[in-house]
Amino acid sequence: MINILLITFTITLIYIAMANRLLTYIRLIAFQGFLLFGVAFIELIEINLVNLVFVLLETIIIKAIAIPMFLKYILDKNNITREAEPFVSNFVSVVIVTIIILGSFFLTNVFQDTYVRKIFFIVAFSALFTGLYIIITRRKIITHVMGYMVLENGVFVLSLAVGNEMPMIVNTGILLDIFVSVILLGIFADKIGDVFEEQDVEQLRNLKD
Amino acid sequence: MNDIVLGIYLPASLIIGISFYFLRKYSSQVLLTIAFIALQWALTVFEFFHRDVIQLVYFTPDALALIFLGVISLVCIPAFYHSFIYFSKHPYGPREQGMFFGAMVILTASLSAAYLSNHIGITWVFVELTTLSASALIYHRRSKLTLEGTWKYIFICSISITLVFIGVLFVTVAAQQQGITDLFYRNLSIHAGTMNVFWLKLAFLFIFTGFTAKAGLVPMYTAGIDAKDKAPYPAGALLASVLMNVGFIGIFRFYEITSHTTIFGWTNKILMISALLSVFVATVYMLRVKNIKRMMAYSGVEHMGIVMLGMAAGGIGYYAAILHLILHSFAKPALFFQFGQIYRTYGSKSVYDVGYYFKYNITGALVLLFAFFIVTAMPPSGMFISEFLVFRSLFESGYLWILILVLILLTTIIWAFGKNVFKMLFIKPVNFDESRLVPIPFSESVSQFILLGLVVYLGLMPPRGLVELINAAISTLP
């Protein structure tokens, strides 16, 4: 079951690479949140109630509902065009994301370690690099936030892979920080939309030497 | 019993930070500032008398933490003082002012907590908090450029802190194989020798890269430069000194763990590469940059590079690195505070518009001249001693070619820095209207003289307590 969920997660990465509309990105990020909840739920089934509530909060409430709704709100408010407007064509993106996934596959097979479960690592690395790839190749500021979300989802899978042993208080702090930084990024994307009237990274080229 | 002071400090500073936003009268802001500084000093004094006592499970005032806690407590007093001067000269709405002071308080408190933390996860949480509070400071002016600077700062720091988190996860893998379930630095340090080096290497790469955003080293230094440029100068002083120290502490604590393993030589190579590139990048930009604040920010990149050279060379270099960092944390704020007066006199950040400073503000010009000698590590600057020790350690550990390269680069930096500073001091400015000049009182320069004097004093005649603290901080390194 975990394998099915993780593979579905990887497929969403390819889908993001070729998606045209920003709304599709948001839906995929929300969908990834639900998938992560499924993985975490099966993975951490034996843990106590508090941790379960915590994971539920982190995946369903924040990753799958709050942040996508917030991103949708920014999209509507700033009248951002619906196209993602990547620098490269979708076909190239799909090829590159496929290469990323294959690369993660080979990279993970280098690990000579019996402790780690490889599928988690493959999926996590794929998501990390796909997130970075989206950040680099998309023109709009809001897509940078979305790329960051994909990257964060990858980190979440990675933390499941190593059986995160952090104490509760640390986990809470980390969750809050990530949540606040995404909200802040969103707020500033919103402000950039207000000030520059166009949400385009080309506008942010004035600070230099 | 030992938990009480820190237990009061953390929530109280949060409350003070928030009340700045709501109590906007001048008198209440002064009172809140005094309350916070008193709180900060109460914590510092308490921790000095409770060295190595674990508090609230996750905080231990060890020697390294005490050094930097002392530094931040000293630097935050002039920073708040100059913030009041800043707001008396540049009128901003009470809302912006409240935000600014609140963010300053939360930044100082989260930095102090990050210094004191003895758990890798807690350090992570508080370092991320510094990003959030610093971004409020950078956005203070609410213009297009500050918006751009803030966006870049938050984005790059968020990515970097994510990299640190990935590094922490790899540490978890390595630790679990040895049956360690918590991530206290002390535990990791004890068991480091038996851990799987592959995971440790991976972890070091990620943690180091992540913390360079705060420490101002290659590869992630860019966001910090924009931040120091765009933040108001009292905040810039904090970003250019104590915030860089937190990046150093993050790197140092993990470096200390790897020093007990077989990959120690490899980590030193990483540090050396990053340090050399930092000095190189600083040189290149110092030659062409004309914005005074950015010039001072790049000087910070250079000094962090020198610190890392000392760390990578080892031996006396460890002592020199920490001493250099302390001195830098006093010298750089003095320059930033002085920049505030330059900006008020000329209304510009560009070297081209500034000139003949000796005529218009003699005490300020003296500060600038003196600070230039201090920052470029010419005697009697204390940084001369620490830089000299770094060079000695490089020489002793056989990095002769690197030493020669660094000396050439540093000479270039001194030339570039000096060219701009002497232009500001002695050459007539173009299109400057003298009639609207408002004289700046001597009293506003006193804090800069004290800070620069501290650099000379601590470098030339370090008090025995400080030497003992530095030696204790590096005692576990080979």
C-alpha cells in the first residue's frame, strides 16, 4: 500500500512538470498532501494518539487544505494569468523530471546500507530535485512558492524514511516555522503583485552591484 | 530552579516584542527597550554564573555560547540606542516603528536562544525564527527595493534552512544505527567515532551549505548582502555581526562532532574551499562596489572567510578564528552606526556622492578612519593579532600557497576599501549643498568609539577570562 502511495506521489511530480495551469499545480500540491497523510498514517500506525493528531494536522490541515487555499486566494486576488509560463517547453520538463527520478534511483542504489528503505529515498530525492527544478525554470513568483512546497513534501518523505525520532517540541517548532515561512512567502508574493503589478521574477533584478 | 531565568526570558522577550507593536508612545517604547536590555543582561549574567548547567532540557551555556551571548548583549545596547536616533531623524509611522522594535527584540532573543541550544533541532527552530524576524527588519521601508531584498532573503534562507533540515535527517540515520535516539550535540559528539561516515559526510555537506546563508560564506552569501543593504542601519549592524555568528555556531557545533571521526580531514577541505572562495568573491566585489553599505557587507564575507581559514588550518587557528569573530562583531556594528551619520549628511549611499567628510563631521570622520584601520586589520587593531594568528596557523599546517594567495587577495581588499574610504574622507563631493547641513553631535559617535576601543583592547590585551572561555570552547577539537 505504501508503495502504491509513493509511486502515485512520484507520478504527480511528472504531472506537475507538464501541467500548464497554475490551478493544476495547486490541486496537485493538495493531492500530494493527502498522499503524504496516507503514507504517514500507515507508517506511523503504532504510534500514540498525540503523534497521530500531529501528523494529521501537518499533512491534511496544513499541506492539503490551508496552503493550497491560501495560494488559490493569492492567485485570484492578483489576477495572475492562468498559465505557468515556464522558460522551457513542457516536453523538456517531463524529460528532465524523468531523468531526475531515474537519477535518484541510481543515486539511492549507491547507498550500501541495509537500514534505509530505498523507495522512500528515491521518492524524497525526486521530490527535492523536482522542487528545485520548478523554482529554477518557472517565470512567476508564485510558482517559486509552489516549488518550495514540493521541496518541503520531499523533505517530509525523507523524514518518514529515517523514522523521525525528534521530540515532540522540536517537531512542533519545525512545523510552525515551515508553515509561517510559506505564509510569509505567500504574503510577500502578494505584495510583489501589488507593487509591481506583474508577478514576474524579471521584476526582481534591481538589487545588484 | 536553574530553569527559571531562561524560562522567564523566552516568553518575556516574546511579550515585549509584541507589546512594542501595541504600545506606540515614545515613553512606553523607551521603557520597553530598557526592560528588554535589563532582561538580556539578567540572562547573560545568570548564564555566566551557571556555566555548563543544563536548563529547560535543551539549553546549555557552554563556553562558546557564553562568548557569543556576551557579544550580543553588548552589541544590542548601541543598536537600540541608534534605532531611537534613526526614528528621530527619519519619521516613520508608529506602526512601522513598533514592528521594527518588536522584530529587533525577537531577533535578539532568538539569536541568544540559538547560541545556547544544545540540541540540533532546537538550533534549527531558532535559526529559522531569526529569518522571520530579520525579514520584518529588512522590509521596514516598504519600497520596491526592500520588497525585492526581503523576498530574496526569505526565499534563500528558507531553502537553506531546508538543506540544514535534510542534513539533520542524515545525522538521524547515522545516529540511529548506533542506537542514539536523541540529537543532543554532546551525545552525537561522544558517539561520532563509531557512526557511518557516509551519512556524516552527507550531513555535513547539507548542514554546512545551509548555514552559510546565515554565516555569509560562499555559496549562500548573496541573500545576506541584500539584507544588510536594505535593512535600516541599526538592524544592518545586527545582521552583519551577531546574525553571522549564529551561522558560525551552527557550522562549528557540527564541525566539532566530525572532528572525532575519520572524515575530519575531508571536512577541513570543504571549509578551506568555501573560505578561499569567500575571500575571492569579497575581493572581486570590493573592487567594483560603490554602495557603502554593500561594501561593508562584502567586508563581512571576507572576514568570515578568514575565520573559516583559521578553522580549516587548525592548531592556533581555532583560537584565532573565534577571537577574530568576536572582534569582527564589535568592529562591523561601529561601521554601520557610522553609516547612519553619513547617510544623514549626504542623503546617499553611493561613494560618488560622499566626500570631504572631515569638513562636515569631524568626529564621524575620525570614527570612519579609525574603523577602516580596525576592519582592515592594521595595527593597533585587535584584528591584526587574530589575522596574524590565522596566517601563522596556515603557515604551520603547510598551506603556504594558499597563504600567499590569501595575502594577495587581502591586500587588494585593503586597497579597494581604502580607495573608497579616503575618497569619502578627503575628496570634495560633486553637487553637495553645504547650506542644508545639519551638524551631528559628538555624543552620537561615542558608542562607535567604545566598540572600536573594545576591538583594540580585546585583541591586544585579552582579559584572562576571555582567553579561558575561548580555550574551553575549542578544547574538544584535536
